[in-house]
Amino acid sequence: MPIRLATNCTNCTNFMEGNTCAQHNIPVSERHTCDSFSMMDALKDNMNCGTCSRFSTPTCPHPGKASKEMLCSKWAPQATA
């Protein structure tokens, strides 16, 4: 089974700081996508331990190694309401 990047707002060229869509001017997250989706040219590096919901918790898979700048394949988004 091939693995590919999700076609969601966090990988879109319209995704801006503050989790806002530049196209629709509304708050968005990794759960959203639309017909205006356009894949970013480069991967984002903001998915590190410092932005992970598991960082410094019992559910962190690498508690002895994790640091704020570290990239990890077990990254989990922080919950937003």
C-alpha cells in the first residue's frame, strides 16, 4: 500500500499561520480540505516534539530522547476546539 501526504489544509498552499485558510478566510485544521486544495512544494517542519500533544506526557513513545526540535514519526496534533 503506497503512503502519501494527505490532501488536507495543513499541506495546502493556502494554509496560513494561525491555522487560517487564505482562500476562504476561515479557521481550518488537518481535518479539512476543499476543492481549492493546492499541495505545498515542501514539507512543513513544524511537526516536531514541541508541537506534539504527546510531548512530556506518559503517551510519548520516546520520553528519554524527545526534545522540542526533534522530528518524530509518532507526532500527534494538539487538540483544537
